[in-house]
Amino acid sequence: MKLPTDHSFFSSIRRLLHTYNLPTAYQLFESPPSKEVWKAKLNSAVDQHAIATWKEDIQEKPSLRYIQYRCPLCRDILRAETRAKLLTGTYTLQANIAVFNQYAVSPTCTLCNTEPECRVHFIAKCPTSNAVRDKYRARLHECLRLQGREEPLELVNNADSFKQLIVDSTQPSVNNGHLPSEKEIESIDLLSREYI
Ligand SMILES: [Zn+2]
């Protein structure tokens, strides 16, 4: 029997299963779940672990005590996670899946079936989100206009810059020599959090 502190592959797996409150490797070996069941169980276990950890953190940190951590925070966590993944390019879109499964998976967006589901499509182009996006685009345009940005309409109407403003508005590609103030970054960020 290995010590719990050792770093072998099997010990790491055992620790992971224990951390996420999942069945032991032996139980999984005895009755292996189907791929779908395992995927759902894993996602739910990771979510529950993340929420439990946040709740513990909130209890320990006085400044976080006033946060409503029931539904709103769970939603915020998921949103923050989605945005972080979109920003780092680790959010799994059809186009990403297709890269690794060339023959088995189509990169086409499963919501609209019009073009590959890449980041720009997901955030700025998918027609199934047009209604929500148009409202948000108008607010983002107003926000940029109030900050004195040049050509705010071009920025929000161009799919690439719209996507970039949402995932990270500090990038040079959407600033064209303009140095955004902290207040401006914060206002765009607040709006972006409502959108994604
Ligand atoms: Zn689509």
C-alpha cells in the first residue's frame, strides 16, 4: 500500500476521487459507468466541490461574508468560469472538439448549424443569440461612447472586436492607441459579466 503522500499516478487518482467525493477506483473497476453517466457525474462532482470550497472560503474571509452564496453566486461562479475559459481558450467549443476528433465530430455550431463554433461565433455571431446580443451591443456601444471612445459603433459591430471587448477589453486590438482608464475597464467588465 502506497502512502497517501506519495505522488504516483495511482495515488494521485485515489486522492482526486476522494477529493471530489467520487466512487473509489475499485468500485469503478467493479461496475464501470457509461461514458455519459461518468461525464455527468464528474461535472456535477467538480461543480459541487467548487461551490463547497467557495462556501468555506466565504466563511473564513470576513469581507466575503455578505456575498449571497446560494443561487446568485453559483451562477456567478459558472459565469466567471465560462469567461475565464473563453479568455484562456480552454472553453470547449465544437471547433475545438473537432480538431481532436477530425472524423467523428463536426465543428459546426449545434445551435444554428451555420458555421464552425469558434470563440467569435459563440460570442459574437451565433444567430440564436441575436436578440440578447443586440440589446447588450447597444448598451456596450453607449458605454464606449460615454467613455469618449472613437468609432464605438464600428467596435461593437465588428465580430472580432466585439468578442475581444467581452473576453478582455484591455487588449491593444480593441484600443487602437487609446489607454483605457480603470473605470472604463470596470464598466465594460461589468457589462460583459451580464452577457456571459
Ligand atoms: Zn451558432
